[in-house]
Amino acid sequence: MPQASQVRQRIVNAAEECFARYGVAKTTVEDIAASAGLSRATVYRSFAGGRDEVILAVVLRDLRRFLDRLSERLRHERSVPDAIVEGVVDAVAFIRGEPHVAALLAPDAAGHTQAAVVGGAERLLHLCSDYVRPHFDAAQRAGTLRADITVEGAVEFLFRIISSMIVMPREDEPREFLRTYVVPALAESS
């Protein structure tokens, strides 16, 4: 008998496959169970919140993958303004470029994904805050990041900026916009 974490992983993998194949809106728990080679009951035992909890698990896994990459990038970024700008640009590119993430953001999936993410918003923000906290704290100690902001507030602010850039893409280069309007909200003036 596989461990609970292995079963959950199979379900998340199957959900990603189903989302890519059928779209998020049309994917059912039955589809996910069949793709994973499990019963519906097993899916519900593993994810008591049902489909919304499975969607959130897919989002969290994709987010962890992105945050691993972002954390590595932050170690090598030369300045806080560069880290903010390139981190946001990278996040938007990641979200648009990953097929599984794109499937979650497709117009027919928007309401379903939004419901799942809104239900897990605190978990998403907490996960992101934990990943960037060491870089955030170091920048505040160095005096390059505003001392009057919190990592949680900064992460939520950047989530909102990234979301708006996905929903309303800019025709021009976004870096100048980010340097002019977003960086001053977070970084100390030089």
C-alpha cells in the first residue's frame, strides 16, 4: 500500500494531466481518479476538500517550483531594485510559459482556479513569504529595503502586481513601469 504522500502525489500528477487534456473547468474528480488509477473515495480521503483542494495542491506545487528558481536567482541579484523587477518579470513569464499553470489560468478555468486559490490564499502567501524571508530580512538589515514594511505585506503587494500584469499585459517593456512605480513602494531610495 503506497504511503499517503505518494497517493497525494499521484493525484496531483493526474490532476495536472487532466487539466492539460480537458481543461480545469471540465475536469471532474472521476477524471482525476481514473487517470491516477484510484477510486473517487481515495481522492476524497486524500483531499477532503475535493476538487478545489486538488486544484490548490497543483497551484502550490507549481508555485514551489517557481520559488525554488526565484530563491536561487535572488542569491545572485546585484540590487534590491533589480531583484524586485526581475523577480516580477520572471514570475509573469513563468506563469504564462508553464503549460500546467497556463491551463489553470485559461478563461474557462478562471472561476474554478480562483475559488480554489481564494480558499488557500493564506497558504499561498505564507509559502511565498517563507521562501523570500531570508532575502527580505537581509535587505532590511542592509538598509536597501524599507524598514516599515513586512515580508507578508510585500509578498501580497507583489502578488497583486503580478496578477494585474497577467490580466492586463503591458504592450511595452514592463521593467521601466516596475522601476518607476513598484520599486519605490518597497526599496529604500538610493
